[in-house]
Amino acid sequence: MTMDNVHQGIAGLNPYQPGKPIDELARELGISDIVKLASNENPRGPGPAVIAAINGELGSLSRYPDGNGYALKEALVKHLNVDAAQITLGNGSNDVLDLVARVAVLPGTEVVVAEHSFVVYRLATISAGGTLVEVPARGYGADLDAMLGAINERTRVVFLANPNNPTGTWVSKDALGAFLDTVPERVWVVLDEAYLEYGDNPDYPNALTLLDRHPNLIVTRTFSKIHGLAALRVGYGVSSAEFADLLNRARQPFNVNSVALAAAAAALADQEFVSESRAMNQAGMTQIVDGLAALGLEHIPSLGNFVAFDCGKPGPEVFQALLKLGVIVRPVAEYGLPNHIRVSIGLPEENARFLEALPAALG
């Protein structure tokens, strides 16, 4: 067998590393009292209405799902005030990010991202044959002026997360508007809003209001975070109808399963659950940030459901030490932050467990 006739860009990629599963750590160390604060999940799990919707689908598992996702799209139309033709459903929002790269990126073209950006932007770009242009961050966040300066005639796409994972940094309304006003219309701007619902700040933008003015804008969102549906993998993109049509041509048939479609529609209707989850996250963020400050550790202010902090020593070492204490967090050296750890906001008792274990892990 030869490996000479494979995509060399893909051969050179490092696979995406998810947060360590609880079961895996239990097998490795033989422990059972484990707290996972590694993957930015909603620690509450989905709400009762969502569980009921899931149970309602279990009798139809032998049938293919609605390939067009009609019911979920209709729910999104009412919730977002957009047209169904503007929506692309995905197997998580990562699926939509990959679709954008497949549709818009060709060999010899470039994609611009900020330093410390979500690693999936790199994976999607390289897999499509493009070249990733990573622009140095400013204060751990996107330097929009520098990103504009990196755009040239080869640029096809700009990926921008708001707020960004893993740093939690974010772009304000005015800054985003000025950026979009300056980006050439031939360049697609993908605004990744996976953590949108946690963005409780008056200067945080709602990008959907900018779609009419900027037809080169694509907004992606997910049900994996505040809605508590990470295991079901369902997200969506909103764009111009013309671009959504292209994405849906490239989309795999039945890419969102029936259980996920029903659960997402039910989750969208339960905004009380969203509000409660946001409030719990804010309280948990205060709990963890105050605890880090008490230990003299500097953190990056975050608008997500996670916070990254400087350990003062290699993050992977602290990560391994916390594992032995039954606490799973996320080292982010692969994002250019070798001394940082990202911790998700959990239930109050989970946050307390992390803060109790951290001093010992730091040595």
C-alpha cells in the first residue's frame, strides 16, 4: 500500500482532540468520582420539554429523518425572523463551517483567521485544499485591522468566532460593523456564534441584523452549548438564500437525525431554560474567576461558558495533575497558549471541586 496518492495537506493535519471522556479517565486511573469541565457543555443537560421530544421520536428510528428539516427550519424562522431559504442545517455547526470551506475554498486560495482561533477552521481549510493565514492576536483577541490587512486577491473566507473559543474574547457591535463595511464583498465572512446565548453584554452584536447589509456574511450557531444537546450534534447557518442554496447542494443527505431535529425545535421553544442556564453560567463564572484571583492566577475575560487562565507553568502538566485528582479540564497549548488551561463553567459543586483541586495540581 502506498500513501503517495493521498491529500498531503490532510496527511499533515493533527486530528481534532476532544475533551477527555469521563469513561476513559475512569478506565485509565480506576477512579469513579470525576468532574468534567473540559468541553464547554451545559452541565444542566437538556430541559424536560426536550427530553419529551426525544422520547417522542424513539418509535420511528427505522425511518430516515426529514432531509430538509422542515419543522426545525420553521421554528428557526419564527425565532430568528429570517426566511427558511436562508437556513442551512448541520450535524453541529462544525458541519456548516466545513460546508463553507468545501463550497468557497479551492487549492491556491487563502482563509484568514485570528491567532488562538477554533482549530476546526484550520481542519476545514486544509481539507478543502486552501492555505490558512493566521493573524497574530491582540490581547488574546482578534486584531480586526490586522485581519483586514491580511486579505488579498487570494482570500476567499474569513472565519471569526464571537466570542472566541478557547479565549472567550469577543468583538463589539461597532467593531464588527466597521470590519464588515471594509471587507471586500467577494470575501465570505463566517461569524461563528456558538456561544451567542452566553453573550450578556449590551455591546455584543446580533449578527443576523447585519445580513441584509452584508450579503457576504454567514452566521453559524449551535444547539450543543446552552441548549444542552452536544451529544445529538445539531447546528445551523444563516446566510443569503443564494449562498444557503450552495451549502445545501454540498450538504450530505440526512445530515441531521430525527431525534436531533425534534430536540432542537423543542429547545428553541424553551427560552426560560436558556435564561436560567445563562444566569447559572454567570454565577459560576464569578465563582471560578474569584477563585482564580484568590490563587493569584490571571485569566482572560470571557463572554462564553468557559474561562482560560495562565497557570504560570506548562498547561499540559497542570492538566495531567488535575486528571489524577479526578478533574478534567482542557489544555490549550495547540492554540498557541502553552501555559493556559481552559475550564468550562459547571454546576456550583463542580466548580468548587475544580478550585479545591487546583492548588495541588499547580504544585
